[in-house]
Amino acid sequence: MQQSFETEYKKYLQLLTRNKERFVVWALAIMTAVFLLSFILPRKYEATSTVFIEKNVIGELVKGITVTPSMEQTISVLTYEITSRTLLTKVADSLDMTLGKSQSENEVLIRNLQLNTQVKVKDRNLFTISYTDKNPKLARDYVNTLVRTYIEQNTSSKRGESYGATQFLSEQIKAFNEKLQKAEAEVNSYKREKGGVISINEGKLFEEINSAQQKLYDLELKRRQLEGMRQVTRKGSDPLQLKLVALQKRLDELKVQYTDNYPEVLTVKGDIESVKEQLKLRKGGEVLSLDPQELARIDAEIGALKVSEEGLKRYIASNRQLLQSIPQAKAGLAKLEVEWENQKKIYDQLFARHGQSEVSKQMEVQDKSTTFRIVDPALLPVKPSSPNRLKLMLLGIVGGLAGSFALLVLADQLDPSVKEVATVRESGLPVLAVIPRVRDPLGEAASRLRSRRIFAASALYFLLMLVFPVMEVLDMPHMDRLLDSVYAFKTETVNRVLH
């Protein structure tokens, strides 16, 4: 592997030695072409403006009261807003760049402006806007106009948004105020209509129903006792026996529904014991009877008891119906109150937002929120940003050497003549003899003299070429002035011919 590399190295070195004059001439030709290209290429100038997004101190003081976009939101849409078609068209119109152009030409102009306009965010709140053009004055005016137009448009749009938001909130507050008043009127009307039902305590009403039910049971028991006594009087039967039978029947009925410790059960048991004691004390089973006056009294008392029972039944029925209507009435009121509370909540939020919007509007009107401050306006560029002549010249020198060597190798590859014995042997042809190269002293002397002259002239020419990179390093604009003069003369000549 190393031997093959050395063989190739010697081969190319010999090729370079044999064609050193051609190598130098071709290298200088390539360098010259690149140098000429660096001056022929159109010069472009870049104008740059630096803008600082300043957050006002007042914005921090009223934080939470106002509604303003954050710094991150402002930066995120910055590039899209600045290179938007609407903004660039407005800038182009103000600079008369679209004057006398067709719609298709204007479309091409806007696309070129978008491609050549660069927006770079240097810091969290610092960005630069640059533009590259052949005309340095146009590049400067374009950047300054773009920055100024963007700031004016940004400020006016934020003011418009603030005014629009305030007006919208005012309209919504008015609409929801009407809804709130309507909901409140419905709640008050419902309370007036169902107020008596809603204000009743369900637990207390339930207790009153139970108490009335107990009174009804007592009245029914008393009425039945009187009715039993009345029947005894009519039939001449023993009233104590009938009373005992009635009490025993009542006790049986109560035991079906209640326990032995229920108050009414205990009362009935006590009455039964009392009647039994009365029966024991009676002599010889004496039968008692009531006189007509007593019978009339019993009938009157029975009638009064029936009237009381009917009243209690109506009272219990009405209270039960009232008890059943209370949940529905309260549910209806709760629904209306929830609707009113929702309307009130939205109204309060809108009212608070309206206050924030008013403060935000005043901040935008007085430029007290986020402001754009031009740190460095675009100046007239003196030195072109492209092409980079120094870089092109240095690349031309390196490319000239490499390109000349590549041409030598290509020419050698295209040459069909046999230069080495190994080439003949690799082809399989027999080698009969090798004739050595015959040296000619006079020819070699003439060749060396010619080589010296060529190398001397090439060295002088190369030194002359090095003057141009040195001028670029020293920032000497002599060639630019010469080119400007030639361009001005050419333009003037063309104008004279045309007119």
C-alpha cells in the first residue's frame, strides 16, 4: 500500500515537473478569472437597524389589572409581521418602488423583499432588521421605513384592539344587565307567588300533622265510647260491659300498629282496668241506664266530636298536600336563583374586564405598555456586504493551483502516447528494446531560459495580483471608484444613445 502511494506520488511529481510552465500559466489564468469575477459580480449593500422592545415600568405596576401581550408573544410573531405582504407592500408604495410596475412585477418585488429582509432576535427583547440591495441608499431607506411603519402599525393595531375590546365589553355588559334584571324580577315574582309555601318549615309541619293525627285518634276513641254508651242506654244493656268490649276492641286495633309502650295503648289498658274495677264493685250485676237528658247530652257531644273530626281531617289533608308541594316550590326557586347567580357572575366578570380594558386602552393611547425603541437606525452602507472579494481572491489562488494541477492530470489521462515501459508490459505486448532519451544541451539551455522568463513574468504577474487582496485588507476603495466611474459612463452613454 505504501509502495503504491509512493509510486503515485512520484508519478504526479514527475508530471508536474515536466509541465511546470503549463502549470504556472494555467494557475495564473484561473486566478485571473476568479479575480475578474470578484469585481464583475454585482455589489450588494446591507443596511441594518437594531430595535429594542422596552417593557414600561407602569406595566409591571398595573400587572393583573391590564391585559397586554407578553414579551414572548410579541417576539414569536415578530418575524411574520415584519415580512408580511401587507406591510412590505405599504413600505414599497411609500418608497415608490412599485411605481409604473405591473401586478406580476409587484409580486416578484414583494417576494424579493421577503427573501432579502432578515429579522434576527439577538436577545429576549432585542432584534435586528437587515436588507440587502444593489443600491445602498435604497437599502438604508427601506430598512428605516420598514421599522418605522411596523412600529406605527403595531401601535395603531393595539390601540384599535383596545378600543374594540372596550366597546364589545360595554355592549355585553348592557345585554347581561338586562338579563340580570329579568332574572331578578322572575325570582321576586316567584317569591311573592310561592313565598308562603317556601317559608314553611317542613319538619315543624310534619310534627303538626302527627299531632293533629293523634288528636283525631283521641276524638274518634271518645266518640266511639259515647256511641257505645248511647247504644247501651237504648237496649237496656250494661254500659260498663259494652264499654269494656269497646276498649278491648280498641286495644286490639292499637296493638296491630303500635307496641305495648305506646302512650295510647297504655291509656286504653288503664281504662280497661278501671272498667273492670267498676264491674267488681257493682252489687248483684245491677244494670244502669241513662235518663233522656243524659242521652241528649251524649248525642250533642257525639255531634260535636264528629264536627271536630271532620275539621281535623281537612286540616291534615291540606297540610299533607302543602307538605308535598314544598319541595317542588323550593326546587323552582332554586332553579331561578341559580340562573340569576350565573347571570350575576358573568356580569361581574364582564364589569371587571371592562375596567381592565379601560386601563389597557389608556396605556395604549399614552404608549405606556410595550414600546419599540430604535437603538441603531440604518445608516448608508459604504462597504458592500457581498461579494466578499478577499475571500473570493484567496479561494481563487487556492483554486488556481488545484485547478491547474487537475487540468494537467486530465490532459495526461487524455494523452494516448506511451510514457513508461510498465504501461507496454501491462498491455501484454513484447518489449524488444528501450531507447534512452537523447539529451540536447542547446535545446535544454533554451528550455531553461524560457522557463526562467515564464517564471519571472508569472511571479511579477502574481505579485501584481496580490495588490488587489492587499487593497481589500487595507480597505482601499480605488477599484470601487473605478468601477463606479465605468458604470456611470456606461449608463450615461446608453442614455445618450436612447435619447
